[in-house]
Amino acid sequence: MNKVEFQLNNGKYMIHGMKYIPDNPKNIPIIMSHGFLSNSKKLKRYAMFLAGMGYTVYAYDFCGGHLFGKSEGPREYLTIENELNDLQTVINSVEESKNELMLFGESLGGFISLLYAARNPAVVARVLAIYPALSIPDDARRGKMVFISFNPNHIRETWKCKFGFKFNPSFAEECIRLDTDKIIKEVLCPVCIVHGGKDKIVSATHLRKTLENLSPDSFVYFIKKAGHGFKRKEQDIALAHFKDFLTDKRTDNKKWRFRIFIFSIIVDP
């Protein structure tokens, strides 16, 4: 496997990322988007695993939306639409077949990946996500988004950011206009989500409310003791699920959906 750094212009700032090239590529690209104030290096283990399966992986840092990443842009540049534009810029650059494009997203990057798939159903073949931030529109409507608090009816007048961060009020305004259930219904491709049963940022209870809207070939797995961010053992569980999903070894989806929705079973220790 080879790793090659890449740089792309999103129209305003430079996106920096890493391309993981398998020894025997399948000509199928996976675009990998990190979480809120995270960076692409934190997803390196996932990228290398997927590249080891033969997929070419493009992992990049959101402009303004990373912490300790390399892409340009101030923190105020972080909005939903700007992150979608960064993702589109990377997708436009891929050299592999765009007919089987797949997306991988962590937390906010998972939400962005699912939103992109909903808006571009003919482009995305599959979505993989770890603890996607599907609660973010509801969080915005309540006036609290991680390090940000505000009155949803008077966002710009009451905008407060903690720890010296400076975020763009447009970030919240865009989130408030989004409907997670509608987004999930419009994602037509198969989706595989691995989530923490003890996630305090995006609760498992909140996530379950959206599951019935996924496409029939989708799977969601809960790791009972995991939070928002996986330890190495939990990453191993997630990677095993993704491997089965990508090799079409999960054939019990009807039984699984019944168990999850009726009995709320958490499937992993």
C-alpha cells in the first residue's frame, strides 16, 4: 500500500489530505470525512484497513472544521454547506470509478456523508459511519451544540462559544433548517452505522428513532459500552462489521431490524 498526500482548492481555501492506495486496487474510491474539530489522521486505522481490502481511500481535513489538521481556513468557515463543498471538491478529484463511490464519516463527518448521499442518490453506492451526529439539527433547535449555546429564535444576538473558539452562526442556522428523518429517508443506498451504546453526545436512543427510515439493505450496530469515540477494541468491532457489510456477508437484515426496533437489542459487548 502507498500513501500520497494531496492538495485541492475548494474555491477559497486549500484542502489537505492523504490518499491510501492499495497494492491491488478495486478501482472503488472511499471518501473519508472526520468529525467536529477532529482530523483525518485520527481515522488512519480505518483508512488503512479499508485500503487493505482493496479500496482507494481519500482522507482529508475540513477547511476550518479540524483541530490539528492541515487544511486552510478560519474556524468561522465551518458550516454545513462549506463542509459539503469540501466533500464535493474531493469527490470531483477522484481518479477511480465514480459509479461505485462510497463515503465514510465520523460524527459530524458521518452526518455530512449521509446528507451528501441524500442529495446525490445517483452518485453514492454505500455509506459507512461511526457515531454519526444525526442529532445535530435537534441540538441546534434546542440552542446547544457542543461548545456553542444560543437562543434558537435570536441566534446571532445570543451566540456564545466556549474555550475561545469562534464559530459561524450560519452553522446553527443551517442545522435548524435540516430534518434528520427526511435526510435518512432520502438516502437510497445501503448504510452501515456503528454507534456507542453509551454515547452522551449522540445518544443511542436518539439514533434509534431514525433507523426505521434507512434503506432495507442497511445495518446499524450498537457497541454496548462505547461512547462517542471508539477505543482500539471498539474500532476492531466496527471494522469487522464494515468488512462484513462490504463483502455482503450480512444477510440477516430483516431479522436484525425486527430485533433492534422491537426489543432494542444492543448487539455487541
